[in-house]
Amino acid sequence: MPTRFPPTRLFTSLTDLHLPATSPALSIATPVAGITNDIDNDPRPAANPDIGADELVQAVGGSFAAGTYYNAAAVDGDSLAGNVTITNTINLGGKLSTGANTLTIGCNASVTGQGPTNYVIGNLDRTFCGAGAKAFDVGTANGYSPVFGERHCRTFPTNVTVTATQGPQPSVNPATSIQRYWTLTGSGITADLTFQYLAGDVIGTEANYKVQGERRDGRCFPTSVVTPATHVELCRRE
């Protein structure tokens, strides 16, 4: 008898017939000559495509080619061979390294699977098409250190790119500062930002920490609050 799977294991939901990262339909179909794209125009691999009309884009040889994809899934050790944009969902099943490239999450797109072992090392860009909160699931080789941003008024759409770096920020005293910093790139931004760091990043007296930022226009963060118990820094950036 053939194995029967519940529809919700095969598909995202009963009303969304895209394939989740846990679907048993992944990578077990027979290639069909001339079929190189799925229903969303995502590329189908030359070998071992997914069953059905949807292809969950996965790295080939550990690398994602440059492009715009509807749905994708990454596993630990994957990397980007060029800039990649996600328009619906990306599942993080490990650490995804961007190198000098950028992973962009569109304004209506989402990230799933993120956490202490599943995050982006490198440049993570998110598009804000309106006021609201978004998470930047970034980190470095030694740990997950996400940034949470709540975007307020000003021009939309706006893109913000976040990169985490292990080690002290070059312009601070390394003996009294955390061993981590973040680079944020964007313009016309007003936001509340929360930075999560590791217990092992703490050097000096954590209760005395203040968020310091360098801006191209010379201004810095007006206010900040540090919570040592949870290793969180909250600041207002304008």
C-alpha cells in the first residue's frame, strides 16, 4: 500500500498548497524535460525536484544562486552566491552565510525556523512598507544576536540592512564594552531598536553600558536602556 500523508504535512495548509520545509514531497520527483520553473516562477533543479506544482527553492551544492524567490529553505552551512530576495517565506534550518551578498526579505515576506542555531551570518535586509515591527535574525559564528526594529513614520517603502560583527566596535574601549556590534544601513529612518547580545560578550560592568552609534550626519542615539538580566539593549534611533 502507498504511504498516505495528511494534507497539512504535504502542504503549508489546507488552503495554501505550497510546500513547507518539512514536506515529504521535497526532492523526490523525477525531472521532466523542459520544465525549469514552478508555478511561482521559482527555478526547478536539474535533479531531484519537488513533487507537484510548487518548488521550495533549496541551495544547490550548498549555495543559493542570485535571484528572487517566492519560498526557500536553507540548511546549516548554506551560503549565497549573489544577492537573494524572498517575496513570501524563507525557512532557516541552520546558519546561512551571505558573504558580501545580501539576503532581502520583502515587506510581505516572513522568516520561519529562526532561533539560537538558525540565523543569518552577514547582511540581512528587510523592507518596511508601513509602520510596524520586524526582526533581523542575524548573528556571528559564535552565536545568535538578533536586532528587533519597530519602524515609525516617514517615507515608505524603506529598506534596512543589519549585519552583526563579533568583537568590540573599533571606536570604543574594548575593556569596558561588549564584544559585539551591529552595522545598520538605511535612510529616512525613525525606529525603536532592540539589540540582543550574548552573555559571553560582556566585558566590564554591564549595568553601565550605553548604546553608542555613529551616523553619517554626526548624530548619535538619543536614549538607551540596558537590561543586564536578559542581555538586551533598547534604544531610540532617529
